[in-house]
Amino acid sequence: MVTADAGAPPLAGPSDATFFTRARIERILGLVVGIGCAVLGVQAFVNALTSEQEAPVWRIILMLVTFSPLALMIVAGIAGILFRVFAAAFACIFPLVLIAWPFATAGRAELSDSEPWIWYLLNVATVATALVFPLVLQYVWAGMIPLLYGIVRVIQIGGGVETIVNTARQVVFAIILAVVMILIGYLLRRLAADLDHARESAVASYAAAASADAAEQERVSVAALMHDSVLAALIASERATSPRERDLAVAMAREALTRLANADRDAEEGPDDPVDAAFLVDGLRAAATEHAVALPVRTAVAPGTKPLPGRVARALVLAGAQAVVNSVEHAGAAGLRADLAVDDRRVIVRITDDGDGFDAGSVAEDRLGISGSIVARVAAVGGHARIRSSERGTIVELRWERTR
């Protein structure tokens, strides 16, 4: 990412999302500077109206040259339109006013006891550069404008020791104030740039995470589809020995092809319309019926329980159905039963059999019946699957908790 120099003019307008904070800081600085310059400008203008330090003709000329761009800069700063243009114009014109000052006050030293009206505009000229010039030029102006004022002031009233000391004090004060204001502007811009960079990095990280999550969801969906439909159809076809079994294998193959064709359009878990606990019971029993086994389901549903998101219920049913299939194939459905507990906090589905069990830790990762069709499928909807197996049987527990 290319970022703007924190001391340079803004590279993007308020509509550019990349520099959102920077644009807002620029707008705030323009408004604050506009109001502050208005206060100092009014003070300088009132003093200029009654000033006798410069010749009358020179006074009119210098006032027009100075206060015209200053007024435009103030209005533009408050309105937020063309502020940089008029700020740059004033920052460049004011040094010329200072250079012309000795000519305007020539021969009138006896009328120069009080501070001239240009004194009030020194920091107006330096702060204007903070909104326009690069950081190096800002510091150049912060030193040049006060020094130039000190030179023309000494030329105006003479070079006595007391005059030089007083003028030097004013110059140092103006330089310090200008540097402080430049530093404040720089720090605000740097902070805004860092915030914009952090926000852009966060958005990029979120996009990468979302992309990775989408890829993982697709992988899980395809793996489960391959295992549940395609591989099941192939196995059924290989084992079919009777006309009924062959018809069943053909139907399974047709369903697998249909699901493959629609995989890019329909999520496997189906729509997210809310469903009640009966959906889980019916789904588990239907899965058992497909394999010609009875599945007693013991339910414990709390009164007034909220419906479940459709995708969650669908994922739990499919994962439970795979657990039923595994029990039928590997345990002969011995003692196969299901327990369902639902309340407003969580859903627990438990599939249990009394088979010989197996070592869950030794199951290869490429065996999709457990890793893909059960564990990953439940995890994809924010749930958790736990499998416990021993010589006394196997328990597959599916758990999903509601977000609060």
C-alpha cells in the first residue's frame, strides 16, 4: 500500500475510503485554522485601519494584497472548498508584503513605536503552510517568516541594542509557536495515516480470512458430498446382487449426479428457514429407514424452545445420519438409538450403539465418513462433534450452542 507523507498535503478527498481518517483530519484542521486565522485577521485588520506607520497609499495597497487572500482562505477553510489553493496563495504573498514593508514605512520611524499590524499575521502565514506545503517547506516558512519580519522591523525602527533584543525575542517566540503548530499538524496526520493503514490491513485480513473460510466450507461440502452420495452410490452399485438393490443403487447414483450438478448453486445444508426439533427427529429416523433399521429417538425438548436455524438443523441431521450409516455398516446397528436434547442454549444429538467399537485415533484423515461428513460438517455451522468408542460401543455426540 502506498501511503501519503504525514507532512504533505492530502492525497485523497473525503470520498476516498483508503484515506478516510486522513480526509477527516484535513477537514478538521482546515476548519480550526480558518476560525483561528479569522480571529487574528480581524485583529490585524482593525490595527491596519488606524495604522500610521506606513504611507497612506502603501497602506491601502498592502491591506488589499494581504487581506484579500486571507479572507478567501478563511472562508474556504470554514466552507471546506478550495482551502489549499487560497492558503498557498496567502503563504506565498505574505513574504512579499514583509519585503515591501521597509519601503512602505520609509521615513516614518517616529510613528513606529507600537507593533505593526503585520506582526499579528506571522503565524497565520506559517500555519497556512502546514495545510499546503511538504514538511520541509513548512519548517522553512516557520523560520523564514519570523526572521524576515525581524529584519524588516529593525530596518523600520533602527538597529539599536534594545530594538534588536526586543525584535529577536518576538522572532524566537514566533518561531517556537510556528514549530509547535507544525508538530501538532504532523502528529495528527501521522495518527490519521496509521489509523487508515490499520483499518486497511484489518479489512484485508478479514477478506483473506473470509476467503479462506469460504474455501474451507466448500472443501467440507464437497468432501461430504463425495462421501455421502458419490462413494455411497458406487459402493451400493458394487454390492448390488438383487434387482431391488440394483434399483436402489441406480436411484442413489441419480441423486448423486443431481447433487453434483447443483453443488455450485445450492448449499448442502439447505435454506436457513427456522425449523423445530421435530425436523431433527424426522431426519434421523428417515436416515435409519433408508437402511432398513429402526431408530428409537428419545427427545427432551424444553417448553418454549426457539426454532433452530435451518442450516444448523440440516448439518446436524446429515452428520447424525452418517453416524447411523457407520453404525449399520460397522456395528450391525446393534443397540442403535438416538437421544436429542434441545433448549434455548444448546442442541445435543447423541447416536449410540453397542457394537465392538473402534480406535478413533487410528482412523486415517482421508476417511471422510468421520472427518468430513461428521466432524467438519458440524464445525462448519459452529458446532462441535465428539466421538467416543470402546469395546462396549460407540457414542457420537453432536453439539451446537446458540450465540448470545
